[in-house]
Amino acid sequence: MSTMNISLPDTLKSFVDEQVSQRGYGTSSEYVRELIRKDQDRLQLRNLLLAGAASAPAAHADASYFEDLRDRVRKAGKPAAKA
């Protein structure tokens, strides 16, 4: 694992220390890694949303579409029947 040193103003350092203590992180590095992972997830979601917005609609999203979608979700959530 690589290391990186960062400099923070006292107010940010205090904030990080407080978050580490209150939220159960072992070290400030764990906290920062979690922030970076969340930012990566946010950027990935943003890119997916932008790609979806730029794509052509696949189907008309009417009441029937959403009911079919609900049915598929309900069926996917049920355990498979034993034969």
C-alpha cells in the first residue's frame, strides 16, 4: 500500500479526529479511504446517470411499464420453488 501525506488546517484536523472517534474508524487513514471510496461511487453513479440521460429511451414508461417492473422485482425477491 502506498502512503500519502496531507496537510490540514487545525479545524479540519479536529473534524477528522472527531469523525474517527465518533464513527468507529481505527485511524484517520481509514476515514479518508472511506471518503474516497464514497466519492468514487458518487462519480460512477453520476457517469451512469449522464449516460442514461444521453441514451435514447428504450420503452415508454407508463403505468403498465412500472407495474411490470414491480412484478419482476417481487418475483426476484421470492425464494425459488423447490421441485
